[in-house]
Amino acid sequence: MQVLISVITVNYNNVEGLKKTMTSVFEQTYNELEYIVIDGGSTDGSKEFIESNNYRIGYWVSEPDKGIYHAMNKGIKVAKGTYLLFLNSGDHFYSKEALSYFKPYLLDKTRKDIIYGNIAVVSENQWIKTYPEKLTVSYFIKDTLPHPATLINRACFKENLYDESLKIASDWKFFMIGICKNKFSYLYINEVIASFYLDGISSKQPELVEKEREQVLNDEYFWKMQFKKITQKIRLNLK
């Protein structure tokens, strides 16, 4: 018995990227797959391409939204899968077996909240970005997890959706708070899951990324959590 995975694609006026993304989803060898496409009311032919593949898509909509995280949250709310993966327009799965790499870990009775792999980063050249097996606050201060290569248990979104007030760093915030504060369980698998192109908003606006991350780090609740951890460590050392 396989576990249902919902792959969610967000798109806005990127029909060529969307074609590449959708094709890679349709080619997956993993069978228990629900595909969701959230289009922001594109006028470049994206809607027509989605409609032409309607029979392969579990749910789709094409209407104006309030930004990428609003669109991703819309996808979360309609998803039926036990696990969700966000493969946004322009990115694509690295191989036909990409989702199948997760299968052994989904069938495990102690399966984790978050299961993540590696990505192929594509710019002028292509290189494989790998990720650590252990995730800490210090790691998240300088980096994040790759949402095109990460399965997230749908239950993780019951209390918190993506912060729509952020334009770029909301997925980083979700992973950091979820893992470091809410203690989501996680597992790293050393497989390349997706190809990620350095032409997206987060790659083009590093200053905004840093500004939003600093904003999150300055949130009162986050520092309260850090202070509590530090205090607990001091008490343990005094015993």
C-alpha cells in the first residue's frame, strides 16, 4: 500500500516553465499521486495548457491571488495527500523515479513529519546541493530546506500555514519554527529529487531574503523560545 502524495504547483504567467514542471510530474513512476495546480490568473496561455491536461490534474484553479504563499496555502487547503510537496512553475523533478525514492520511508511505521533530499541547482552551470542530516537553529540562520525536494506531512499545516505577510522567506520560517520550536521529526535521504533554477524571486532578491529573515528572527516569540533553551542548558550544566 502506497501513501498519497500531493504535489502542488504554483504558477503565474510562466507557461514554458509550467510545461516543464507539469511534464515531470506526469512522468513520475510513483502511482499514489495527486496533482494540484494553483494559477494566479495567467494571461500567457498557462490556463489553456492546464485545461488541456485537466484529466491528469486532481484540482486546479486560475484566478488572481495575493502572492506565492497565498497560492501555496490555497493548495494546502484542498490537498488530500498524507504528504505535500511544492514544485513551483519552472522547477521540475530530477528523474522519473524522484518521488519513488521516498517510498521506503513512507511505509515505515515511524515515518517522519518532514523528509527531504537534494536538489540540482541550475544556473549557467549545474551542481548538486546536498543537505545535512541534523538540522539546528544555527543551520537555519544561514540556510533552509529545498521545498521542491521536501515532503511535508499535511498534519504539520494544521496549526500553521505559510505566513502570507512575507514575500520570500515564509517557507524558511515554516521549516525553522516547525523543526526548532514545534519539534517536527525529520529525515534526510541522500537522493537528488528536483532541479531548481536560479531565476526565481528568492534568487533575484537576496536583500529582501535577508530583510525578511531578520524580521522573523526578531519576533518576540522566537527569542523567548531561544531564551528558554539556553536557560535549560544552563540548569542542566549546574546539576
